[in-house]
Amino acid sequence: MDIEDIEVFIGIDVGKSEHWATALSRDGQKVLDRALPNDEDRLREVYQRLQAKGQVLVVVDQPATIGALAVAVAQDMGITVGYLPGLSMRRIADLTPGSAKTDAKDAAVIAGAARTMPHTLRAVSASDEEAAALSMLTGFDLDLARQVNQTANRIRGPVVHPDPAQPSRPWWGPGRAHDAVLEVVAAWPTPADLKRAGKARIDARLKKHGCRRHATWAGQIVSALELQSVTVAGTNAAAVVLPHLARQLIALHAQRADVAAQVEALVQAHPLYEVLISMPGIGVRTSAVFLAETLGKTFDTGAQLASYAGLAPVTRRSGSSIRGEVRLPRRQQEAQARHVPVRLRLTALRPRLPGLLPAQTRPRQTALGQAVLALAHRRILTLH
């Protein structure tokens, strides 16, 4: 970032109810160092008072969620806004005297980095309504996807309990997540209920809810009922639980479809949409997440974008601590990898990986996970 015209550097360590703001002049003198309520009027008051001293630069450690108001107010007042990534902030803080972890120290670190190390900053451009909507919708869609997976796993137990051989039935494997099959499970949750319903009613319900193989699946369900004549203990309890889980999963599918339609409309209107979907393995949802996470952020190189996406190379050494680098436990490493901001690890490409991987990685029998990361890293560089 260009700071030649900046006279006051404001570092804000954001918080839920209040922030901590530290302002430094160009010569390093502290002109402000106190708690700052997360309130628009108070933010405007502080910004206006500091603007009287010259051009102002506001730098935050979190530009979204709890830091969005401080950024929005500054942008509305025409103030330049920057963002200091967390990794850069922690490395700078490690070189700062003192071991305490306080809001005041973090704000001072942010302000000091803005004044003396502008190359560590990322510009935060003005966010528009589409970017904010895309970010919220993609976040909600990811939450729904987790809930769908959890509910689908929970429904397996009550289904298997009355009929332990159910998972091996031909109709159950491909159709257990189909709304038509869930409607059948909700209406007739036990084998006895299915027998009373009969093939014709089961077929009619499957056909009503859009199942193309309704006749085949109805016949397989009825045929499977003849293979078990005893009633397993706990069947009545399963009959109470199954309808609730089936209806819940159907509702989650409907919510995801509704959100996906709105996300698709927003993504298709973006000028980068055609570029993103031109790559194998990247569809509407991945494009939406990519755009939501990168809009309003500036990456000078593809390496910076790859690092932000969690795809940068990592040091692999033996020992617990070498040259000041702490080796994290494997569970913590995996947890960090699962929560990378941009989810472009392309695990959906596993069946087609041999034809998409760089030629030099195939003869070496590279592990699948590393191969996927290598492919995702190349895609990130191409996108940049």
C-alpha cells in the first residue's frame, strides 16, 4: 500500500462489543490509545478528530463480521482502509518486547506495521451489496451442507434398527438421500407399515415426488419386506424418530435448493464466472465461495492468493521444535486444513486425477492428498 500521504496510522484490534484503537503519527508518536465502542457515532467521532491531523489510514485485523462496522464507517468517510493478515501480525508481535497478549498490544502492533511495514498490508476495497449477499449466502449454504450430512448419518440408525439388512437393499444405497424415498420413510417408517401400504401406494408416492425409477424401487422395497418376518425390539421407537428425521432432511434439501438458486444468480452476473467454471471441478458453489472470500481483498501475486487459500508449502522436519518453529499436533494441522478460507482442494476430482495432475507427479506415486493440493495450487495460480 502507498502511505506517502498518510499522516495518522490507526490500528484497530476488533472485538465484539468494543475495539481497541491505537493511532500513531508519521514520526511514531502515539496520538490515541484507548477502547473504542463498536458504535457508528463513536467511530465517526474518533475518525473525524484524527482526520483533523491529516490523511488517515485505518488498519484492522479482521475486516469482516465483528470488524465490518469499523471498516464500513471508514469507507463511508473516504478513509483508506487496510487489513493486516493474522499470520503477519503474530510474527510481528513475536518480535515486539513483552509476552502479554492484550488488545492494546495487538492494536499497537497493527498501527506500527502500518507505519513501518506497508508491504504487509492488504487493501480493503469498498464492499457492495452483491459481495455481502454472496458471502452470507455461501456461509449459510456451507452450514446447511453440514446439517444435511449430519442428518443423513443420523437417519441411518433408525432405518437399520428395524431391518438390519436394509443398507444392502438395492433401492436404499442410491436413494436414501432422495426426497421421494424420504417421503416413503416418513409415511411408513416400519416394515409393518410398508407391508400395509402395499406396492401400489409406495409406487404412487415415489412417482409423486419425482422418482424416475419409482416402479423398480417400489418392487425392490416390497420384495425386501418378504425377507424378514420377525419384529426387532425398538421398532416402535424408530417409528417415532424416523418421520422427524426424514422431514428434517427434506426441509434441508429444499433450503439448499433455494439458496443455490440465489447464489447461482449472483455468481452468473459476475464477470469472472466464465473463467472460474471453465476449469474442471469448479462449479457454481465453488465459484461462489471463491468470489465471496476474495472480493474486496487485493493479492499482488498468485503466491499470496495460494497462501490465503491454505495451499502454500509447509515446512516438514523431524523433531518438536527446530529453529523456533513449533510442530503442531496432527489433529490441529488437520483442523486448520479443514477450515481454509477458500475451499479449492478439488477433492471432487479424485476419479479424474491421473489425467489432470502434472506429469512429474504421476510417476512418483505421490500421495493422493498431496497430489490434490498440488493441483489446487496450480489452479489458484492460474486463476490469479
